[in-house]
Amino acid sequence: MTALKEYVEGKVTFVGPDIDHYTDSAGQPTASLPVFYNPRMAVNRDFSVLFLTTYMRDRDITRICEPLAGTGIRTLRYLVECPGDFSAVMFDANPLAVEVARKNVQLQRLEGRARVIHGDAKLLLLTESRERRFDFVDIDPFGSPTPYLNAAIQSIRPREGLIGITATDMPVLCGVYPHVALRKYGGLSMRTPVTHEIALRLLVHRVYHVAGMNDFSVRLLASLSTDHYVRIWMSVRREKHVANRQTRDIGVVLYCPGCQAVQVRSIQDLARQDTFEHETPECRQEARIAGPLWTGPLFDRHFMQSAEKAMTKGAFEFTRRTHRLFDRMLAECQHTQYPFYDVHVLCDMRGLSPPAIEDVVTALVEQGYLAARTHIRPTGIRTNATAGAVGKIIEEISRG
Ligand SMILES: C[S@@+](CC[C@H](N)C(=O)[O-])C[C@H]1O[C@@H](n2cnc3c(N)ncnc32)[C@H](O)[C@@H]1O
Ligand SMILES: [Zn+2]
């Protein structure tokens, strides 16, 4: 292995591989890294520290697990930056990663609270939780998290636990390979301006099903889509009657590339309705379908309000991007039952140059609509107005 380099992230100093030697043309670390570390994922880890801290405001945490640990930076940040003296166990199948993660535990003098075990995550999740289940499991793989979900759910405390899940297989989740998405996530993905929201909803859908298979219900606390990944934080509990009721949050998204109409149909509705209403009566484009997927809210409002308090109180050292994204999440967290529209796409349809996104939000609110920017797409506005109504407002702004 090449010489290790020292990094600082959040409040933790640690060692990892010299990533400058192993990045692709887009600056992303490649699979050739002897031990995986991606500094751009600092935003993901910032939010993970914030949301675990938030979760701990109301609940006791005694034991957490990171089954795909790499250098261990994520767990070290939990141990150093979140309150409490919970313990942690990390796994990795790569012996070099285990060596580096152990070194980092020693550097932080955390040997009393953290253990690193070499082996396969799926097996270790089950064996290491046999005596005592985990309060929090963080699945942060390279690619799809689906192979680890069943063991992860089974390793969590049945009374209630937290699960954080990252997916980086974006070509699958974003509609380049919709049939692979159907196989892995149980729903078709779709290439549209709302593709990243569909990616999030497909991931939630898969977790809902794996949890449901094990008689657990899910509560989606927060969602994140940025860079080349999506991430969700969910609390899960063994209560099958709640999981049964949650079937009403499973449905499909219909989208017309002609007029930008987006419609959400629950599985129950699909049985009743067979027509798609276009935004413009003359539009004859065929609507496209994504799903089945999760159609419920993407955030828990109370959890996000608590996260806002934790953010203000905590002396975190988060990146500027983390703060910017968090502000957008707070603005949209009450409105995720509505789709978002891409202002630039609506402008292209009308041959208009795009106005400032904030001006469109203000005009929508002035006309009595709910409207907020979304963290998922810089040019997106989430609103209860139709695509046609948003288009009209853009035309009015352009006319001055
Ligand atoms: C994306 S990296 C983890 C990054 C880390 N969570 C972080 O925040 O920096 C994925 C890790 O999973 C490990 N891995 C892959 N398959 C595994 C398996 N079946 N069991 C355990 N570890 C595995 C890889 O060696 C790699 O270190
Ligand atoms: Zn249409």
C-alpha cells in the first residue's frame, strides 16, 4: 500500500490513502483505491452526524454499526462529534481498510469505544448483533446498498432503530437502466428533470419492502440527493399493522415530456383510473411511468425542526455546501407531497430565457400557491401549482 496521508474532516484527524493518485477525470475516486476514501462525501457525513445527533435528542443510543467502513472516518466522526458515549463496531472485507481503520481508532484513542472486524458485512451484521442488536446501522457502499438491506434490518433493535442508507448506482436509479432498477429496487426508474427524486423514492420503496418482509414499519426522517448519490435516514420498528397501512404510500409517478405534467397515482388509484390528464389539451405525447415507488413524504417535519435546533446548538464544523443544502431541505420539507418542476425546462418549452428562480417562487406564493425551492435540483420549484400555471407565471415575469 502507498504511504498514508493525513486528512481532517469535521472534528477528526485521520489517515487514508493519497487519493490524488487514484481519481478519474471527473475527480471521483476509483475502485483502484487500496482503501476507499472520498472527500466529496464529507457533505454526506456532515448530514449523518447532524441527523444522528438529532435522533439522539429523544432516544438513547448505546451501540452503532458501520458494516462497510473503509478508513473508518464516518464512525470516528459519530464517536467524536455526536454526544454520548455509545460504542461502535465497523466491518470491512478489505484487510487493508481494516488495518487503516484500526490505526485511526488508535490515533483518536477510541479503542475503548470502537472495534473493527474483518469480514463480509452480510454475515457479520447477523452474527455481531446476535447478543445485542444495534441502535443505528449505517450502510454506505460503493454502488447499490440492496445486498445488505435484509441483514441490516434484522440486526436492528426491534423496538426501534435508525438506519442510514447511501446509494451511488445512479445510472440504475436515474433511468439509464430502468429494468435493472426494477430488478434491484422493485420499480422502474426514469430519465426526467425529476429523476433524482424518483431515485430517492425507489430507494425508500426497496427499504420499505425489506423492512416489511421482516414485519418492520418505516418512518422516513430525511432524504438527501446531491453529487452522484442519494441518501436516506429512516427509523424502523417492528410493528406490522403500521407497515400494512403504509401500502397507501406506494404508487407510481407518471410524467409527460411534452407538457411536463407530473401525476402521482397510488397503487389503489391505478385500479380505478385509466386516463392520463395532459397539461395542455392538444398534447398527445405518451406519458411515461416510474415505479412502483414510495409516494409518501420525503422528510419528517418534526425531525427536521429538531435537526434545525441541533444545527444551531451544535458546534459542528460542516462544509458550506452542507449548510446551503440544509436550508433548502428545511424550506421544502413540508411540501414533498407535491412534485417539483424545472424552471429551465418550462422556459425552453416557451422559448423564454429563465428568470431568477426566487422570483418565480415569490410570484407563486403571491398568487396563493405553496412553493419552495428543492435541494434536489437548483432550478427546481416544488409547488401545488400545475406545470401550466408555473409556465404562465414565468411568461408574466418575462413580460415584466
Ligand atoms: C464506499 S466504501 C465505504 C466508505 C465509508 N463508509 C466512508 O464513509 O468513508 C465501501 C467499503 O465497503 C467495503 N466492502 C465491499 N464489499 C463488502 C462486503 N461484502 N463486506 C464488507 N465490506 C465490504 C469496501 O472494501 C469499502 O471499503
Ligand atoms: Zn402532455
